Amino acid sequence: MEHFLILPTISTSFIIISAVLVAIGWPLAAKRRLEAHRKVMLAAAAAALVFFIVYVSRTIFDGNTQWGGPDSLKPFYLVFLLFHIVLATIAAVFGITTLTLAFKEKFAKHRRWGRVTAVIWFATAITGVMVYLLLYILYPGGHTKPLIDAIFG
């Protein structure tokens, strides 16, 4: 595997792991297996945090990958990417809110937020994997200048 594929592959893997853990944790809560639910959801949050750390590190030190596909598809890709970024931002805010409600033992609100958060997280994970497939598998692109080089030259 080429070096520029390693970090995106790792970060995407953690998004998949996080979504799978949420899919496991949600029914645990419905079955009132609350301690198992808590552990699985904390693991899901940890996996999402690892994704974020790897993604930010890659952006700072390697840069982001440019679109490598046909120019005719670029506008569609950019709209899709924007949708994914907005969705991921919303999912992060909802996720932090849902976790905070659980830690504060506001379980009625936690349940309401959790249902919505899980659905948004699944959509974020699916679109994130699609972005990965488009940028690194179907249409491998070029690389931009690392953010740290852009700042410090």
C-alpha cells in the first residue's frame, strides 16, 4: 500500500468500526442491557475520536487529496463532499450532546437524541466510505500541499 493511502485507510476503518459499534450498542439499550450499551457506545465514540485525530493529522502533515476523476463528475463529487462534511459536523455535535446527556444521567433526552444521532452517524459513515472509495479506489487523485507547509512555508 502506498504511503498516501495508509492514513485515509486507517481513518476510514475507524469510521466503519464506530458505525458497527453503534449498530451493536443501539439494540443493547433497547434490550435494557445498559452496562453493555454504555461500554459499546463509549468504544464507538473512541473509534470516532481516533478517526478525527488521524484525519486532522493527515490534513496538517500530508494535505488533502484532490479529485482525480473526470472533470464532468467533479461538481457532483464536490456537492456530495460538502453534504458529507455538513453531515459529519452535525453528527459530531449530536454525538457529543448525546454522550453529555448520558453522563449527566438525563436519560429521557439521551434516548431521544441517541436515536437521531445514530441515524445521522450511519449516514455519515456511509458517505465517508463513499468519499474514500471515490478518492482512493475509483479515481485516485493528486495531493495538495500539507497545511503545515502552507502555514510555515
